[in-house]
Amino acid sequence: MPIGMTLMKFILEEQRKFPNASGNFTGLISDLAIAAKVISREVNKAGLINILGATGYSNVQGEEVQKLDEYANTVIVGSMEHGDYLSAMASEEMEGIYAVPERYPKGNYLLVFDPLDGSSNIDVNISIGTIFSVLRKKERGKKVTVEDFLQPGTEQVCAGYILYGSSTILVYTSGYGVHGFTLDPSVGEFILSHENIRIPDKGTIFSINEGNSRYWYDGTKNYIKMLKSRTTISARYVGSLVADFHRNLIKGGIFLYPKDRRAKNGKLRLLYEANPLSLIVEQAGGAATTGEKRVLKIVPKELHQRVPLIIGNKRDVIEAERYWQESLTAVV
Ligand code: P6P
């Protein structure tokens, strides 16, 4: 039986639509897919080897680095730095940018990623994920600096994630729809399983950490209270962004990590969590806002900047934004 449309065949078919394409993008995705397969293999046997648990130190975010976080970061950097498509990388696990070493050929793309999001769930066997975003360096030839990464999400060339769950699925968009590829471990290939994903117009799921409700502003309180009054509504919160986002993308729903009296700018990072998922959800017909503005329009001020994130099907996101705006005017 044919193994179906592999990720590489799909990407090559996409590339043929652009006669002037250099093939660099294809190389980037190909090497990223290899890194994903290696990470998937380790995630799926983490309990059997000494890779569970924490490293004993914290990252730039002040969060405890899990061994698998560090491992995933090393695998992605090692898999990508030798290709001729990148100038530099940035990651949740690295304080500054990582310029491709002089010994390797360079390209014009920039890769920014969260190597293993939701890593606090690793030791309890809950799905976790890698999130990635690809930008273009603005000026060819110039030495790459952190400013090259500080572009609004609308400038992303590509965005995606790999969810290490009941199966390993790679979902990406390059601006021409959202497509999902499920890893077939028996052949070691990502096979097209979800072509042209569209988020359902109506959702019956909301995802928010209600443990934070004592810190919520009225806009969040009033919106969640309204949601709970709906006859068909379910609360689902894994505590792993990629898992919560992917379920809502497929089934319809809204995920909220708003700013509150404790998380003054929300918790999630703009460049390698909010922006890539916002590009995906918009390409799938959904929406993503901070409560006050479209996420993809934010001009980043720093690499690890945090933003509030309300993301999902358009109707619910617009309604959540209305509640947020009303609470702002009520305060004035
Ligand atoms: P909380 C995981 O640490 C993460 O960055 C996201 O994956 C997840 O959505 C969020 O934080 C969970 O945060 O505060 O609800 O535990």
C-alpha cells in the first residue's frame, strides 16, 4: 500500500509553484522534520532513560529547565545550523540569538522556536510540543542582530508546531493554508493526514487556567461567566499550549491566557508561542488577539517578550475581545 503524501513530497510540490524558489525553505523544513523525529523518539521513551526531570538550573525566563527541554534545544540547533538557509536562531532556552557559526554556509532565514513547550508535563506523560516560526532577515549581507528578529508576526514566512501526543503530528502554514502531517514511525516519515485545516466557525470548548481567577480583570471574569451560561460548553485545559491549541483548532474552541493582576503582560511569549500559533489560526479561518489588538500586528520590543493571548474560532475571539474592551471603558 502506498505510504501516502510525505511532508517532503508536499513541500516540493509547493516549491514547484514558485519557479524562482531557491530550495532553501525546503531544506529548512526537511531538517526541522528530522529534528522533530529525533525529539519524538526521545519524548516517547523519556521514562526509560535518564532524561526525565529537571536539570537543576533555570532559563532566561526564570523557569526550571527540564532535561528534555535542553535536549530538544540541542537537537534543533544541531540539525539546523549546518544548512545553507539560516543566518541565526533564537529559542526560549537561549538568552540571546545564536548566529550560525562561520564554518557553515548562511542563508537569509531566521528560526525562532520553543523547543519543548509544556515541559512541566513531561514527567507525567501529558502531550508536549515544539513551536517554530521562520522570518526573513531584512537586510542581506549585514551582520545578523537581535533587531532582525523583532518583526511583527505578519512578517512570518512560515509557522508551525510538532505535537508529541498519542501520535506525533507536524502542523505548519507558509501562508497557503494549514496542513498536518502525522509521523508514521514504521517508515520514519511525516504523512499528510490533515490537508487544509479549517477551525470550525463555532466552538463548544474554552481553555483557561481557572486557578488564576482570583487575579482576573472584570473583562475575563464577565466573559467566562457568560461562556458558562451557554447550554453547550465544555472546559478543557491541559496546561500544554500546543495540546490545547491543536484540540481547539480541530474541534473549535477558544484558548485564553489573558493578562491579569499577577501576569501583567500575560504569560506566553510573543515570538515563539503567540505569533506562530496566531498565523496558523488566522490561516485556518480563526483569530488571535491580546484583548486589545491583533497579535500579528505587535512590533516586538524584545526577544522573550510576553503577551496576553486569546486565540481560537473567530466568533468567540471577537466576543471575548468585546468583553475585554467593555471592561476597559467601565474602568475609565
Ligand atoms: P499555567 C507551559 O509552561 C506553558 O508555557 C504553556 O504550554 C501553557 O499553556 C501554559 O504555560 C500553562 O500555564 O500558568 O496555566 O500553568
